Amino acid sequence: MKVTQCPDRILTIDHQKYLYFGGTSYLGLPNHKKFKKLLIKNILKWGTTYGSSRNANIQLTAYDDGEQFLANFIQSEAALTVSSGMLAGKIIIEILTPSTDCFFHFPNIHTALQAPNSLAVFIEGKINPRLLNGTKEQITILTDAVPSSLIKANDLSVLEMISKTKIITLVLDESHSLGILGTHGCGIFSSIKYPTIQRKIMFSSLGKSMGLTGGVIASDMDFIAQIRKNASFVSSAGMNPAFVQTIAEGKDIYKKQHIKLLRNLAYVDSKLYFDKKSNFTPYYPVIYPKIPNLKTILSKEKIIITHFAYPNLEGELFRIVFTANHKKKDLDKIIAILNQ
């Protein structure tokens, strides 16, 4: 179905209003009045785009401001923005490939994380034997923080089982956890403290919770310095500088919207009893319901959710998304349907 306005809690289709519980705008920023006003101010200052290389002789302070904020927010030594989360993942794989003896991946990783000839961390529910042998080698573990179709962060305790002969780099896709999990939505990067990890790297789309098209990579200063010299980074245009400046100046808005989101989730938790154990947690704003004819049921009640064929998953993926912008009356309506 085609819509003619940015989706928010209400969608108008063929002159009829629908409640919308879809998309990935978890903090509700694309339609947040103060956030849009801030972005417009920065577009007037920085223009609509800047197509030059980040390594050119003219350096924009917008990137310094935004990337310093992101490093502080994520709690990493350094951070770097790029034009998309997908590009962020691809650059990381590109840089790590020459020094990695073997890549390993968690189940159902996002396309941005996929590396050629990568091996599964688990085989028939058990840790891959290669991770347990005594061969000394550089390995890279690829994982989503929160995988598609799940509502909780991946359990990374398996990293403690890996042989101490392995030199481990962990790459974490936080596209669906940055802005949601952790203190004020800082994500889970800073909470991963397994002593077996020599280096950890996170990347994320900024177009989900953070409300602006772009991507971020965060890690130690040495790795970020490597990215700055990478051919793909040098030869591509950066993230829109007006967007990066807006990230730096939107700190208070992010914090307030995160509080609103958690309040909404607490409210849902207090009212919802539909199979909560497997379908909902008060710390994550998504439900993946498996209810026959759900699309038809919701459509009759003038409710729209997200559904599409997702790579690596069988059948159609159905997602109910709660955002910071939903009102209690919105939540009451969909909760009543789910509880039935």
C-alpha cells in the first residue's frame, strides 16, 4: 500500500485513518516536532548534502561534534559515521578479512554482517569444534545484538568456551538495540566485557531509533584509524553533515524519548497477558506474533503492522512495533485484540 506522508502512530490511507504499529522508528523521531526543527536548523547551516571525501582538505566540524557524541554515548574510545549501516558493516568486513584466519557467525545474521566462507558458531545446537581446538589463529565472531525475529539480545556467554588459543575480534550489529537497550539507550557494546575478546567493534544504522539516515562504527582508536585509511571510506561521501550535527545536538531529545518508550513498554507489560513469556519483554518494543489471520483481524480494526518476506527466514515476518509516540489509547486497542 502506498502512503503520502511519513508514517507515525496514525496513517491515512484512502481517506481512512489507521493506527500504525510498524516500521523501526522506535523513539518516534521522524515526526518529533523539536527534532525536525533542530534538523531544519542544521540543514540551513550545513546544506542538504556534502559529497566530498571525509579525507579531503576541507574538514567539517559537524563530524567532530556528532562522532564525539556517539563515542561518548556508546562508551567507546572512538566512533566514525558513514552513509549507511550497510556500508558500515561492509567496510568492517573488508578491513578484517586480510588479518582474519576464520570468520564465525551467529544464526540469522543481517546481510551487512555476512563474510565469505564464514562458519557457524553452533552446529546442531553445539559449539563448533573448531572453536575448541588448540590451533592458534585470529578469528572474528559476527553477531547481531538483537537478531531479527527475536526480542532479546543474543547470549554471548559461548565466547567464554572458546579455546584460549584463539585471538578473538567481536563484531556486533546494534541496528536494533542502539537507542533502545542499555542506559539511556546506549546499546549493549559497553556491557560486553568477556576477557577472551581482544577487540570489539560495533556498528549500527542510525536510521532506526536515532531517526537519521546514516551509520556508525565504534571501537578502539586504532581500528577507527584503520577505517579512515580504508579505500571504501576514503572514496565515498560521508553521512549528511546536517544529520551528524543533529545527532550531537539531539542528546536531550533522545533521552526524553527513550524514557517515554520505556513508560509505554511498562504500560503494555501491565496490560498484556497474550503469551508474554515468548513474545514480549518490557525492555524491547517489538512483538513477533504467530496468530492465524492476524493481518485480516487487525485490518478490520483499522490497525496496520509491518509484514514482509525477510531474508534467511521462512515465510512472512510479522512485527508489531511500539514507539515512544504511541498513546495509551493506541496501546489499549491493540492489547485488547492480542489478549483475545
